[in-house]
Amino acid sequence: MKKEKKEYLVHRQIYEDTVKKNKKLGMVNLLIFGTGLMLKYVGRSDLGTHFIWLGIVILIYTLGSNMMAKYQMKKHQLK
């Protein structure tokens, strides 16, 4: 195989691993958001607000991670 193709396959594997990890993290994030909303509904808004902010931080992290992985994949795309 050519060096470029090997490099492309390595970057593709890294991209797929990142996306798979972020999907799992997204499911956990839904649980965190749900917990925060449930706590706000029950009346513990002081604790619920912290869970919601944690969910927002995790959401921003996963979006940034996906965008960076996509950018790296595009940069090493076969021509």
C-alpha cells in the first residue's frame, strides 16, 4: 500500500473511534440532562441546575471533539 493510503486508514480509524466514544458519551449526557430536569421538577432546583450545566459542558465537549475529528479526517482525505 502507498504511504498516503496507510496514513488515511489510520486517521479514519481514529475518527471512527472518536465518533463511537462520543456517541456513548452522548447517551450518558442525556441521562445527566434528564436527572437535572427531574430534580428541577421535584423542587431541588439548586442541585438540578448543576446537573444541567454539567450536561451543557459535556455537550460542548462532544461537539468540539466531533468537529475536530472531522476536520482532521478532511485534512488527510485521499485525493
